[in-house]
Amino acid sequence: MGGEAAHARGFAPHYQTMENLKSEIVKFAHLMYQKGYSIATDGNLSALRDDGNILITPAGFRKGEINENTLVVINQKGEKVEGTEEPSSEKWMHIYIYSVRPDVKAIIHAHPPYATAFSLQMPREYEPILPEMKMFIGKFGFVAYKEAGTLELAELVKEKAKKYNVLILQKHGIVTYGKSLSEAFNNLERLEFEIKIRALKNLFKFQL
Ligand SMILES: [Zn+2]
């Protein structure tokens, strides 16, 4: 377990300190919203603290509007240990991924439009087309549809996270992760770009 092959290939060294975890989550949450990778109150971000607790975005906030005071700390049982807001309803996906990937220190769940459209088809494993995707991430895994926020979805995500560095959730969105929020965000952008290029290449069907 632990996806040795996956993280041997997958992750360039990015490091985050405990001091900047809150500001990193806020920075990448705002960026995610500004770039249209999640709309309305969708999507969530988390980072693993040294004490084993998880800093996570709150439920019910647009990601462009959160600040450090709205973040929540939960333990591995899903209980809130710090914060005035409620944690994201997708907290179990985050907890379960950390439980099977000791190399992962940050997780982002988003609904970027191209990857979300791609997720409407039946799930299977895909080889990437783009070289950067092959180099940094490898194959991307599909997770069959389960209702958002459920333990059933978190269980399926956990199993696929052992093998893949990025996941597409059927009829829903994506989950990416890494050694830092920066790396998780890079993986989000690379995955969305890969799917966007797959869609756009269909515009160029030249006939000789
Ligand atoms: Zn979602």
C-alpha cells in the first residue's frame, strides 16, 4: 500500500511549513475560484498538520471568499477540534486519502469544467496524452459515481488513491493531491489542461 510506484514518479519536491499552511490554503482556494475550477460553494482544500490533524476549508463558502479565520481543524475521526465554521462535507475523502498515502500532505477537490464534462462517461483508467502529464502524474484513475459527501464515495476514493496521483469522480469532478498545496494545485491544473486538450483536438479534423 501507499502507492510506491505512484509517488516515486509523481511528485517533484515542494515543501510547505506548518506556519504557512493557513495562508497557502487561502491562496490556492482563491486561485481555484478565480480560474473557474470550482463555482459557487463547490470544492474543498485541506493540508495535513504535523500533529496529524487536518486543516480544511469550511462548508458553505465560495472559495474566492474564505479567509484564515474561516478554516477548520478536524482530527482523523472527522471531529472538529478548532474553528467556528463547519468543515467541508467532503472531509471523509480527505481523511481517507491521508490514511493510505503517507506521502500526501495536501488535497484539493474541484469541479473544473473540462474534467467534469469528461467525468460524465463511464469510468476507466486512461493513459495521458501530454508529456508533462506522463512525467509528473502518470495515469489518471476514475472513481465510479457515489453521492457527494458520503462514506461510500470516500471509500472508493481511498482505494483508487493507493494507485493513482489524480482521480476523476464520475459525474462530479476531480481530486488531486501532493506533498504540498502547490503540488496538489499543479496536478489540478495539469489534469484539467490534459482533458481540455483532448476536447479541443476534436476541433481540428482536417480533411485532405
Ligand atoms: Zn464536489
